[in-house]
Amino acid sequence: MDALERDLVAAAREGDRDAFRVLAERYYRRVYRMLLAMTRDPDAALDLTQETFAKALRGLPEFEMTASFHTWLHRIAHHAFVDWTRRRRIRTPQALEDDARPQAADEQPFPVGPRPPGDPADAVEVEESLRAVRAALEALRPAYREILILREVEGLSYPEIAAVLKVRPGTVMSRLFAARMALRAVLRERFGMDVGGREG
Amino acid sequence: MWFRGIRRRKAMLEADGVGTPDPARAGDVRMFRDLSRLVRDAAVPDATAVPPFDECWAGVERRLREPEPEAGTALRGLRGLLERRPVLVLAPVGAMVLAAVIGVLWWTRPALPSNQCFVDSYDVESGTVLIDQDPDRPERPTVIWHEADSQEEEG
């Protein structure tokens, strides 16, 4: 925590709602985008973001000033996401696959890798690839999707992810490995998208 | 740069740049980099519209005005459920008791020979990727890829 953040947290702990509002505004975009990546639902993301900040404000008296505020906030968001996945009825894999299929008639596998800019057809292919990846992420177990977002999108270190998920760093590594393997398998089996690596 | 085998942290740092490339793992490294890039690009595009903060804060204020759930509410609901549908309450309770008994029996079982082994280890903050681990075949080695932060940025 920087000095300003420490002051804001201290003031908010004393009941200064305006100080907490400044803190919330600091983290708002980051928390919203993370929850959007996890839920793929803008309304749910906003709802969970509000829930995260409300719980954070209520829980501030228990926050230890020596801890990292953003890791603590991520942890509250993690709980909100877990509760949401329990409440939500998971969509069927077939529906997800339909979402991700290219609208055009051709069923060519999606290419991966850098491509020369400028060709509109390439732009369409890239967007289709990204759409497939989004659908594949959604098809993953929530725990896999979450750890991939925390690592690849949020850029949290392994110790930070371990603190957010309350697991050991070794578990973070093995879960990340399993999540990547699962994502690769879904991309290949459902969308014909080969990311490379060894067979199996 | 990647290595085959186990190295002490000091040896790894000293060997930086003189290790033997392992072509067998090059595909794995590329795959992880591709997957990382795809997830980053696909998860939340930069152009994604974020609702105004005031809209979010209004919802936060509304939630804060709502009373916190009372601790007794769940207990009252459970009592009502027990009266209406006792099997829905008693079945999980029975399952928990059975699980507890099995747990005690498992905990007090005769100790098996340990299959633990100890390897050199090193601590890193980031840049470590678990490349290969087969929980069903614990005798197989675990492969870990570590790259310096500067290399990770390039990926």
C-alpha cells in the first residue's frame, strides 16, 4: 500500500465514507473488468462489483493494516464470484459452442499467431478466434476460469493469487497448469483451434 | 532458456545463459505463451465499456442502507424446513455423521510407508510455470519452467 492508500484505508476504517469512495473509485475499473472477465455478464459484473465494495466497507474494521488492500479486495470479489456461480444456472455447453461458432458458412479451424495487419478477412478471423477463446473460457470450471483471469488478466503473482484464493502457492501452480490444459483441450475439441504443444 | 533436471537456485542463477536448450519443451513454452496471449486478448477487450463509477456507487450506497442479514434468519429457515420436509434436513445430517465416522476410521488407520521424496527448491515471486504434472502417476517428474521477469514481459 502506498502512503495515500494507507491514509484512505485508515480514514475509512474510522467511518469516513468519502475516503472509502475514493478508494473504491481507485479500484473500480480493475474490479469491474476482472468480474466481467469471470462472469461474461455486464449486469452481473456490476452487481458483484457493488457487492464487493459494500462488503469491503462493512468488513474494513477487520482489515489488517499490514495486509495488501488490493489483495483483500480481490479476495472479497472472489467470494462474490463463487457465490454467484452457485446461484447461477450454468448454461449448456452446446449453447456456448453455438455462441462461438463463426457466422460464416465455412468451418475452417481458427488460426492462431501473429498475422499481417490490414486484411479485413484477417480481422474477422482474429475476432472469431477471440470469440472462441471467450466461449472456451466460459465453458471451463469457474475455478479454472478465475485463476486464469487472476494470472493472465490481473497479472497477480503466485503468492498474491494464493492469498486471494487462500490456497498454497503449489496449488496455484498446479491449478493454473490444469486450467491451461483444460482451455487448450476445449479450444481443440470444440473449436478446432490448435494452440500447439505436445499431444495428450 | 530452459533446463532439464533439478538445479539449486544458486546454480540456476549462475548458469543463466549457458544452459542447454531442451527442444522437447520448446513446444510447451510456446503453447503457454500463446494461451496467455489469447486469454489476455480475449478476456476483456480494452474497448470494453465500463459503466460510470457513480452508477456503481449508487448501488453500493443502496446495499449499505439495507440491513445486514441476521444470524438467526438461517436457523429459523432451517427449523421451518425441518418441519415441512424433514428428509431434506435429516439426509444431509446423516451423511455428515457417516462422513465423520469414515473420517475417524481413515485418520486412525495404520500408517503406510511414506512415498515422500525431497528435492532442492527455490523461491520465486513470479515467472514460474508448471509445465507437466500427472497426479495419477506421482512417480513421474514434475516439470517446472522458470523464466526471468524480462523474458516473461516479452511473451
